[in-house]
Amino acid sequence: MHLCKIRLKNYRRLADVKIDLDREISIFVGANNSGKTSVAHAMHFFTGGARDRVSFHDISACRWSDIDLFEAGQADSALPALSLDLWFSVEQADLHRVIDLLPNLEWQGTMVGVRIAFAPRNEAETLTRFQERHVQAQEAVAALGHPESEEPYVAPPRTLREYLEDELQREYEFKYFVLDEAQFNEKLEPNQDYEPQELLRDQGRTGKDIVNSLIKVDFLHAQRHLSDSEGGSRAEELSRHLSRFYQRNLERHGDDYNAIRALADSETLLNQHLEQVFADTLQRLAQLGYPGLTNPRLMIKSALNPATVMNSQDGAHVHYALNNEGLTLPDKYNGLGFKNLIYMVVELLDLHAQWLATKEKRPPLHLVFVEEPEAHLHAQLQQVFVNKVLEILAAEDDAPDGFHTQLALTTHSPHILYERGFQPIRYFRREGIGIAQASKVLNLSEFYRVTANPSRDFLERYLKLTHCDLFFADAAVLVEGNVERLVMPQMIAKAAPGLRSCYLSVLEIGGAYAHLFRTLIEYIGITTLVVTDLDSVNGPTDEENENDAEPVDGNDEEEAVAAGSTCTPETPDAVTSNQMLAQWLPGRHRIDELLSVEDCCKELPADLSRIGAIRVCYPGTVPLEHNGEQIERAGRTLEVAFAFDNLDWTQQAVNRELKLRVRAPQNLEDLVEKLHNKVHSSSYRKTDFALALLAKDPDAWNVPLYIAEGLEWLEATLGVAVDENDQQEGDTA
């Protein structure tokens, strides 16, 4: 038995989300403020059934207008209700646990569901009480009088919304309903006119009792306060005062050897006891691979001495063994990351042990939310934690008798995704703006199932190789190769400085493989700019061969020659070897069509939520001028396009490190031809060009026109464009 699906409605920015939970571990990812942690808060609120944990602002902002409509008396309007649907996957052996949730005796399904709603007690009475309170307030103000020169003062509560801000916990209550799987479709949408059966108190058991008999929810926060400061609670301060008092009087007892011997004997016995008690815990910690070959071994050691015996906080310390001869150091002398790892594991073991210790009426499910486990952990420890945490929590009680633990991690770490792949990922996508902002949760295991190879395996392996941060970004920039990745930050600063305020994921994917990202990009709906090369090659001798051309990587000239030799874009009948341009956007194969296509063909518009727009940019035809000559040409790659947009500058001797200078060209045509041949020769090192460019003054060169246009589009699409006057003032400052 496990919790397989949940549906949240009207809770914060989770106006209506459905989340499929993995049987073992689910990983919640997404940009900041996308609602990941709100899921854990909602689970605590609804399963705990405590009205004091909710405030008016926990109601989704997009539902506030419903309150105004209800106050105005509009037909079919109603006060919003917050709700959580829990769907449990059950087997035959689990039926006795969920007997209260079976909708009828003929039930033959695989899931049982319960809805926990935080809804108005009585809408009509709520409205009446507000109106009475409003009238009373205005009468009280009128009795005080006001100067004729002033506007009449309207006392609160002025609106029903304002009334509920103070009285929500009194006007709303928890209600529980049994959900019938047969009345829902595959997307968990109920049939029309379906009304779930309310769970009323039966033989002393309330809906809350039934829910809590099935699931226990715990939460490990990201703020773990692991510093070595002495701040603490009032009780800890009292202990320190007593300890200091004892220390001040220590001298008068310094020669009491009987007391000292008693403490030493007690310390020895206590150390043996601590070693025995913590043996299992320390053994589980060792499964994390830490300590390693050179790291100190972990041990628990008491600290019984006259100065600290009165201080419960300092009565026992974690120590680190430096060698086998008994030399140790207290925990404060080890790194914060190691302490954080130990803290999380011990906390999880403690939560798990508390659940296991519930001998009578123990809930069969234990759901633990871990918020941002990567806090204070370096990359390797993050991977160790997520890879070993389930093994650490494994217990004999966990398997045959139906008891089960599920984990849900909220994270911004691509290193955690590295260990788990696509299937446990639940992507929280932000939608809408202003008061209409909300989130949608996408199940990447579904994407994994419906995506065919080679795309699926390629994408999953790519994530492992690159620690992809695509799932945490505001937008993605897919670039051709290492050169574009190196120079992109500088080009963003020059052409679209507003993008520096966004979290961009710059992924190096290559022209031959960019189209394989199409399924993932379009599935998660992230705004994306693709910066790629034109990659012109000689075309086939006839149109039939054109359709049979093998896809090649535009960065690999040897493969390009095999399918069609590299050529300038102006070569008659030239085609592109770039599969991004041929198979995705703009979906053209011939170079002359790519150079003449309209901008609208290079873009996929955003959806109604103003997200998910995609645009490709590649070198286009630009005017060239040198020594009085003028022609128009297109660069095949970034390096050639950069030289075209900075022709005079790249031909200066002082910039020869860029390897774009052509010596003694006969004319402009000859310069262009030799420049193309130089960049595409086997001796040309493109990375050297990028590194040399980074060493130059960025004010001296221009961003290639096609990249500048693409970055400006992305800046405008994300709504972060910087006013030129403001930018100039900032540069001056």
C-alpha cells in the first residue's frame, strides 16, 4: 500500500494540481516560488486538521475574486474551498486498513480515495455575519461624527474578503469525503454531477482519525541551524547559567578525588552505553561512504566533567576519532557539510523510529518531505545521500506486513537528479502572471513512458553527463558547442543585460542533436532560445538523395564531408547538415530557404500562460564592407559570422590571437573565401578563439547580429528588458 496520487485545489499558487507520487522517492523540481514546498505544507495542514495553521492568504489568489462575486450576490457564485484528495494504491491484503474508504460493497478497483476539504461551515450565515459586523462598524463610526471637509470613513470590515482575513478559522471547517474511483477518469477528473459521500463520525472515529490511521507525514526543513554559535532556547540559557555557577565554584572542590573518580567511572560506563546504543545508527551512516579513506571515524563520547555535568546541552558530544589510539576531536572541528549529512540522516532515522515505535494503530504509510537536502552538502555528498537514503531507512517492518515509507525531496540540485534519472521527477511549472499566477505539475515518468528512443535514452544520459539544470531555470539557451557556451555570458551582458536578472540554463547540445531536445523542451514548456550554426554542405545531385542524407554534426567536418562536403552558404543548391534547422525550426533543408525564411517561421509562440515560446537563431546574410568594397554574405558558423560582423576589427594585427586575420587578401571576395577556409581547416582551434575573445575588451567588438536578435527576443519574451537610459546610467555609475 502506498500513496500514489494527490490533488490539491485552491491552496496558495497550487490552484489545481495533480501529482503522481513514486512508490519510493519523488523529486520535486522547478524554479523558485513554483510551489514545491507548498505541497509539504498542504499535507501537514490537511492531515493535521488544525485550523490555526491556515490564513486567508493560503487561499489561491486567483480565487479571491470568487469571494467578491459571492458578496455581490452573483448567481452560481460560492466561497472557495481548499481541498486535498489522497489516492491510495491498495492490494487485497490492505483492504482491512481502508475499509472506511470503500465507496460500496461492490468495489473492485485498485485505489481508494479520501478528500479533505477546508470549506465554509455555512456560506449564507457567513455572509449574514459579515453584513451585521459591517453595519455595526459603520454605526459606531457615525456616532463619533466626522468633519464635513473629510471623506466619510468606512470602518473595517469593508468587504467580505477583509472579514475573512480575520475570521477564516471560525467560518471554515474541515470536512472529509470518500472518493469512488469508478466516478473518475484517468486524469482524476470526476464525472459530471458526481457528489462524493461525506465521512461522518462513526463509532467515535472522525474523518481526521481515519486519515491519520493511514498516513503519518513528517517534514525535514532546509533551515537546519548547524552553526557553532551559542544561541538557543531559554532552557538552554538556564543550563548555561547553572554550568557557569558550578564552574565558578569548581576550585573549592578541586581536591575532591572521590567525586572525580566517581565521574570517571560513570563516564566509562556511559561511553560503553552510548557505543552500544548508537552502534546501529553509526553503521547506517557508514553506508553513505563517509567517512572515506582519509576522513575521521565517527563515534559518540560523553563529556562528564565538573564543568559541564550540570549542562544538559553539553552532556554528550559527537567526537571524531583521529587514530586507533583514542585521540578524538569534538564535532565542532569538522566541516559543516559532514555535520549536515549526519544531522539529516539522524533526523530521518529518528522520525522513522518514532513511526516504528507506534505499536498500536501505527499508520501503514510514512511520508517524509525533505526540503533541499543539498544545503551545505557538496555535489558528491548530495549524490550519496539521495542514492543511499532509502537503504538507510530500510527496516524489517517495512516490507511484508504492509508498512511502507515514501520520500519526497524538494531540490534545486542537478546532482540529485543525476542519481535518479527522469522517472521520479515531478516538475513544477509556473504559469500566469499577477493574481492569476499558478503552477502545474508535470510527471516526468509519463514523459519517459511516451518518449521513444533514441530521444529518451539520449536525454537521460545527457542529464547524467552534464548535471542538467534545465528543470530549475527561468529559460533555456541551447547552444551549438563549447565556443558559444564560453562567450554567451559576455554576449548576454552586451546585447541583453536584462537576462542577467534571470536564471538561464545554457546547454551545449550541438546542431546534430538539438532536435532530440524537442520532446523534452515542449513537454515541460520552458521558454527556449536555440543558438546554432548554418552548417552548409554541398547538396545532393537530385532531390531523392536529399531525403536520404545522413544527419551529421556541424562541428565534425569529416562527417560533413562524407554526407556532402563543407561549402559556403552561397554555394548553389547548398543544404544544411544541421538537423535542428531541418527537423525542428524552421524545418527547412535548403540554405537559400533558410536565409530567406521570415522570422515568424523561426519561432513557436507561447501558450495561453505566456510560457513555452521557442525560437531558433542562426547566421543570416549581412552586408560586408572593407577597403571601399561592399558585398553581402552569410557565415557558416559562429566564428565566421563573428568575423563578418567585426570585419575591420578582426583584421587588425593586434587581434591576431583570434585566428581570424587573413594576410594580404586580393579583395573582399578573396578575404571572405580565405576566412571561410581558415576557420574550417583542421588546424583551426575554435576553443582558442573563444578564450582569446574573452581576453579582449568587450566594448571593442559587436555581438553577431543573429545572436543579438535572439537574445533580445528572449529578453523581451521574459519581460526583463532594460531601458537603454537606465543601462547607460548604471554603466556610468
